[in-house]
Amino acid sequence: MGWLGRIARLDYTVFDELRSERSATPIAIFIVLVAGVIAGLGTFGWALQHDDFGGVNVMEVLLKAAVIGSIVQTGVWFAWVYITYMLAARVFGSVVHFSELMRVMGFAFAPVALGLLIAIAPLAVPFGLLAFGITLMLTAAAVERAAEIEPRQAMLSTLGGFAVFLMFMGAFANVMEVATFGGLAPGILFFSLDL
């Protein structure tokens, strides 16, 4: 897909196009869902290496991380978009529409798929953090372009929404846990720290 290729090349002008391309809305939401599924498969790969201790059931991890977790994450992602939208519009005076932010932020969410690399167990945390670090960087750039606000304002708006996203996903990591390792979340967000 041309849009994702341009994003991978850090061509931020793609966000200007996506902002007004209404046909990209279902694609953006699909990207968020698929990125979650792929990250959930990384969690499954991690579980395949650890099913011999602590009662880790790999099929349960597959269901809770890749299937249910990706759906939950997609729903919570809408909260991230909404909080970002409210901050950009109400605090920083942007005239951006929610649907415009949804489109650009959906495409910026694609690097979450790098969460597949958490299947490399010794490097699970660095790869998981890298996936969200890149996503956060791209999302801030997308918000800046779509909302037509300063970089600082875009980053603050994005971080506000991201904080809410992380709080909810952290709560879901503690729901229906698999042997106290994690719950209903894909990728690095699967893991609960109350081991």
C-alpha cells in the first residue's frame, strides 16, 4: 500500500492526504486491528517458549492476546484518538475533525505490529517499547499535520491520549490473566507487572 510505504519512509506529507481521504477511514481502523493481531502473535510466540513454567497455556494466550486483546485494543485506541482530538481542539484551538484524526492516527499505529518481535523473549521489552516509541513519534507527526498545530501542542495532545490508552490497556492486562503473566491485551501490553 502506497500510504504505509510513505509513512515507513517518514514522508509526513502522506498525513495531509489521509486527512481528507474519507475512503481511508475503514483502512485506518483495519490497520489498528491488524497491528494488534500481529503484536498478539508476538505474545503467543513468547508463550510458546514459556509454556513449561507457571501454568502458561499457549492457546489461552493466543485467544486473549491476539484475538480478544486486539479487539479490546482497537476499542481503547478510539479513546486515544478522542482524548487527542479534545486536547487539540479545546486546548490548542485546532479545527480538525475527529474523523480526520482517526484516519491519520490509524495509519500511524501500524508500527505496533513490530510487537511481533517480542516473540524473541530475551528482547521482548526493548522490542515492545520500540514498537510504541515509533508509533508515538508517528502519531505526534500525524496529529501535527492533520490538526495544523505546533509540534509541542501535537505532542502534548498525543501524550494525553496515549496516557489514557496506556491506563486502560494496563487495566485490561490484569483482566482474565493467564497464570498471572497478563490478560486481555496484545504485544508488550499483555504483560501484567503484578507477577
